[in-house]
Amino acid sequence: MRFIGYLIIRLSAVIIVFILVKRTKEFDEYQVSILAKSLLVAGFLSIMMIPFLLIMLLSDPNYSTETIFLFATIQWLGVLVSYLFFVVRS
């Protein structure tokens, strides 16, 4: 989990650097559409993962903390990668 935490911190730092270095400009409809689609996919994955997470917790409650961290890690890395893709392309 420590290495995954470092990966999340580095991805966040890269996104912040790209945002600060690149010029500020108005987003066109295409870029807003890409961001909206990535947020929609992240939300859909979150909705689909919650029943799976609950089934895993009910079947083996011994690993509940690890399961919740796995869900949070997958969700957050997916959002960060989509934001990084959006920031680099815009």
C-alpha cells in the first residue's frame, strides 16, 4: 500500500505540474466532452464496484480493510489517470 500511495502522490503532482505549466485557455466542447465522459466512466465503475465490494465483504469479512483499500485504490487511480490524460491532451 505504501508504493501505491507514492504512485497516487506522484500522479497528483504530475497533474498539478501540467496544470501550472500549460497556458490557461478556454476549453472547447470537445475537451469538455472528454472530461465529462471520463467522469461518467469513473462514476459508473464506482456504482458497479459497490455490489461487488459488498459481496466480497459478506463472503469473507476477515479481509474487509484490504478489500475497501483495493476498491479505493482502483477508483482513485482510474480518476487520476483520466485527469492526467485530459490535462496532457488539452
